[in-house]
Amino acid sequence: MIQILLAIISGIIVGFLFALIKLPVPAPPAISGIAGILGIYLGYKLYNYMIPFIDKL
């Protein structure tokens, strides 16, 4: 839980600094960015789930 809180705090700080110096947000559009991160996470979990089956082949 502490890692999530630290990630949120650091994200807020970086976002604030980018806005302060008038730079664009260093992230993809909200929904597509979240979908991409979710896809990467699910692919990682799928690999870990499938590896025992792959090893048996």
C-alpha cells in the first residue's frame, strides 16, 4: 500500500512541475494509457499462469 501511495504522490509532484513550467503531460491520453497499462499487467499475469503448461510440452 505504501508503494501505491508513494507512486501517487510522486505522480502529483511531477504533474504539478510539468504544469508549472508549461510542458505537456508526459503520459498518453487517460483511457488509452490506462488500457495499455492494464494490458501489460494482464499479459504478465497470463504468462505466469501459462508457464507451467508450457513447461510440460
